[in-house]
Amino acid sequence: MDSAGTNPRGVHPLAVRVMAEVGIDISAHTSDHVDQYVGENYGLLMGRRGQWRDQTPPRRPGRRQPADGV
């Protein structure tokens, strides 16, 4: 599993703390830009609609694109 965004800002310190409370260490995780994964083959892409409100989601040649609102 990979996680990326269109405007990466680092892993939020609160997320690190909350996950540590349940025994999961994400302190070494990174915040990556989606361009880092161009060319990768994924079976499923998920996104929050709000994050793309003012941006065009990245297009992957030969890949089916989600319908608006999905």
C-alpha cells in the first residue's frame, strides 16, 4: 500500500501520536507526491473529493478514471 497526495506536507504529528496510542509506529512514514508513483500499477485508487476540488486529479494513460463524486 502506498499513500500520496497532490500537496504533501509531512505526516501529521497528531496522527503519529494517536497511532502510537494503539501500538502502531508510523513515525518513519513519509508524505509523498502522487507524481512519485507514475507508472505504478494499482488495482484501486482512492481519494478525498475535497482535496481535488481546485485541482485536476492525476490521469494515468490506459486506466479507467473514476466518475465524478466517487
